[in-house]
Amino acid sequence: DAGVTQSPTHLIKTRGQQVTLRCSPKSGHDTVSWYQQALGQGPQFIFQYYEEEERQRGNFPDRFSGHQFPNYSSELNVNALLLGDSALYLCASSLGTGTNSPLHFGNGTRLTVT
Amino acid sequence: GIQVEQSPPDLILQEGANSTLRCNFSDSVNNLQWFHQNPWGQLINLFYIPSGTKQNGRLSATTVATERYSLLYISSSQTTDSGVYFCALAGDGSSNTGKLIFGQGTTLQVKP
């Protein structure tokens, strides 16, 4: 049973550049959520995709955008990178958006902006 | 928005000891989960527990929704239990399992 997979594992970018992170959900899951985790903090919700549409969004600027594909995989795009975007980016999947589906996380992509 | 407070922030145990981690929240919730983040950053779902009690091996969790708190019990701790424990829940009356608000975590170190 394949879990949530993310790529790449590590990434170094320069201020102003753009980055794309990828996620494949756990087998059987159809909903993908993205989180940003700064050092020493709990994860913060960025947005959620279900049926190829953004369903919920946290308090993140429009520089953060995403996409979900028909096979349920997802991408997170960040434009005009800032030093403060350096963090661990976590993808999580679940079955639907309702109550009885625990959230499963991937191992994350560690993004460093220099 | 809903507030999530975890205590204690840090905990050091000797292997074999028991511990209780607490999560207080400021509003009613339909969705509460406990996670363990290991030293390599991997976040593992321990319990989905909006109410009641569940047990999984040496771990158990209890949520008293009416009093707005949840407890995670770790018995006979092992060095592999080290890491950060997060309580996370859906706020604003939502049941959306993907949009969770995380506490600041409890960092546990188990010494051999």
C-alpha cells in the first residue's frame, strides 16, 4: 500500500525564483492538502484540493498556487520566492473532506531560499 | 479562530517511564488528531479521536470534547518515541479533515 510520496526531498532556490513541488496521495485517497512547517513550529495549512479544485485556503498570499490532476496527484507552486519561504513543505492526503478520514502525511520537501 | 495549546512544551523521560501530553482547545471540534513527528521530519498519524478513548499498543488517547481537551498517554516509553507530538483539529465548526490547525507541539526526548 503506497503511502504519500513527495518530490523532491530537498531543494535550494534563490530569492525571486519559482518552485514546483509534487505530491502523490496515498492509494485510495482523493484529497490533497498542503502545509508549510517553519523550523520549531507546527504545520500551517496552505490549501486543499479535491476533484481538481481548490476547496479551502489558509492565510497564504497568491504567490502560493496549486493544481490537482485527474489521478489525484498535486503540485504546489510558489512564485517570487522570499527568504521567509524557507520551510518544510508537507503534503497530506485523505479520503474526501469529511470527518472520518485521518490525515496521512508525506515525508516533505525541505525548501531553502538563499 | 480556534486556539490550540499543548503542554508541556518539552519533556525528558528515562526509558520505561510513562507520560501524559495535554491539548487544550478553545472551541468545539468535530475532528481532532494526534501526530508524531520523528527526528527526520516524518509526520505519523497516531489517532483520529474527536471524542472518547482509543488505544494502540503503548499509546492511548482520550478526548473530552465538552471540556475542550485531549490527552495522549505514552506508557513504557522507548527511545524511538522521541520526537514532537502534535495535536491538530478542524476549527470554525468545520469537519474538514484536510484543513487542520496544529498546536505548537510537545518535544519528547526519551533517554536510554
